[in-house]
Amino acid sequence: DIDEAVQREVHRKTTFTPTDEASSSSHRVTTKWKAKNGEGAQAITRAISLDRPATFEPIAESLMGLGKGDVTEIELVDPIGELSVGAYEVEVTQVDLQERPAVTDEWVSSLGLGDDISTVAAFRDHLHANLESESASSIKRDTATVLQQTIVDAASFDVPDSFVGRALEQMYESMKGDLANRSENEQ
């Protein structure tokens, strides 16, 4: 979806500035989690954006208003990452102000995508074309894989190693090209 692609780019371009303020929905907090029951003695560090509470609502609520060095206890109902369900002592090790860019023509121009992509509308069109291209490449790859597997499954003889090697080389080169294109599009 185009809106999600725009928001991913905004998220990529978000800057973080350390602050001494207490955390609020405009902050990202870096936290150190340690299990209260002694299991998992190694502390786990997590950065959590408090403006996305749908993902971490109970956690975000527990961290609101805390500053660097504050400690709280959080009881998790669902695990996140490597954390197990249970009680954790959570220390706020850093509070950062999140500065998300506004999606404007000026911001799009600053991305350096070229003179022909200097407006929000042109940027959305560019993202749409990239998504269509990635989708088409994915369909071609999947179709080729199914065809090759069908041929191999239907063959009543051993498939020559040279055929398998050539097919693997083609798949490798195709993936390399897709990654290069994706990398160029992200820059």
C-alpha cells in the first residue's frame, strides 16, 4: 500500500535527539529489561517509540512520564522479541525526542530522487511504480520456480547437473539484480 510505503520512508528519515524531558508520546525511550524472577540474568535493551501505542500499548502507558534513570516494573501479558511473559524491572536509559519529517514537496525534494520526483504526488507515483515492479518480479520468480519444479517432478530421468547449476545461477543473478534495484530505490 502506498500510504504504508510513505510512512516507512518517513520512519526511516525520523531523527532522534536525546533530551532530559520526561517521556511522552513524542518520544522514543531506550530501556533495559531484567526479569524479576532471576531467569534471563542478562538484561535486554529495547528502544520503544511511544507514539505507536497500538503495538506496545500497555508498555507505552507504563513508560509515559518516566525520565532517564527511572525504574518501573512491567508485567507482560504477551512476549516481545526474546522476552518471556512475566514481571520485569525496566530502567529507562535514554529518552529521545522523535522528529518525524512532514510529508511535503520540500521534504520529497530533499530525498534527492531526481528532478522528476520533487512533489508528494510524484513521490507517491514513484513508490507505486516500485511496488508494481517488485510485485511483477516476485510473480515471475514464483512462476519460474513452479515451472522448474514441475519439470523436475515430471522428468523420468535424472536432471543433468549443468541444468540445475544454470538454473541456480540464473536465480542467484536475478536475486542480486532485485537487491541492487531495491538498494538504489532506497537511496
